Amino acid sequence: KLCLEGFQSGLSWLTILRKRDNFRAAFAGFDPTVVATYGTDDVERLLSDAGIVRHRGKIEAAIANASAMIAAQERCGSIASLIWSFEPKRRGRPVPTDLRDVPPRSDQSTAMAKALKQLGFRFIGPTTAYAAMQSLGVVNDHLKGCHVRSACEADRAAAVDEQQHGQVVHPIGLGHDLVGIEQHRETDRMRG
């Protein structure tokens, strides 16, 4: 997710979603232990791959971020634990009714971007961090009445229930189809 969020910066989500399988193939299934070993020849190979976004800075950041991901896992236990540590309070948080109610960043995403940069991540700022928080379910900015909003809340409730029964689970990737949700998010943005 963080890899794709970095590539999405400045582009439409739909562009990234259409190229997602190509990204997965180009970046070894997003396996950080493989991507962290990529060198100059790999950068050049990726720059010539028309199936992905060919931006040198983003490609080099994705490779550097693979190493940072490994370091973060060693230091924090898991990247999920790190990301979820920036979850804002849910109680009392207003439910957006219009796309103008959805912020591009938050205090938590600013803090998360800072922490990730301290761990060696590149090409991640508060807006990219907030987009990652949205796509991973850390924040649920689907509009009031949106059917995906309830799916996100149901997945979160299930994960919290599992945590309360002694299983350490974060709702990253649980339940709903994230591709469908991301396409829905893009459709919401185009309508707004």
C-alpha cells in the first residue's frame, strides 16, 4: 500500500489501480526483502517498464522504502503496528457528508509521515500518509450513507473483537475488496 501510495502522489488513483498488477510484477509481489536488493540495473529496467509509472524519484523511493520497511519491522514489530499507532480517536469524529468534509491530511498523518521518514522512508508526506491511512482502514472517510463505509466499520469491529480475544490482528486487508473500495473512493472524488 505504501509503495502504491507513493506512486499515486500527483496522479489519479485510477491510473495506479489500472497498473497495479504491473506494479506487483515489477516489484516482486511487493516483497521488501527482494525489492531492497534492487540496484542500478533494476532502476533502469523499471524506468523502461511502460506498465508502471516511470518516475525515477518514485522508483528509487520504492526501493529505499523496502529497506526502511524491513528496518521498521525489526524496530516496531510490524509495519501494521506502527501505522495503527497513529489511528485517530474514532469517538466524536464527524462523519463526512460531502467530499469537502474529507481532509487531505491530519495531525496524525503528519506525525506518521515524520515517523516513517525517521525510519528511512522517502517520498512520503502528510497527504500520502493520510491516503495510506484511508486505504488501510485506519481512517474511514467514506461519506455518510455510503455502503462501503459500513463495510469498513464491520471489518474494524471484527478485528477489534479478535484483538479482545487475544489475537493481534489489524484490519489491514480484512474482509472487503480494497480494489473496489479504492475505485469507489476515486469515483467519489470525481463526482465531488
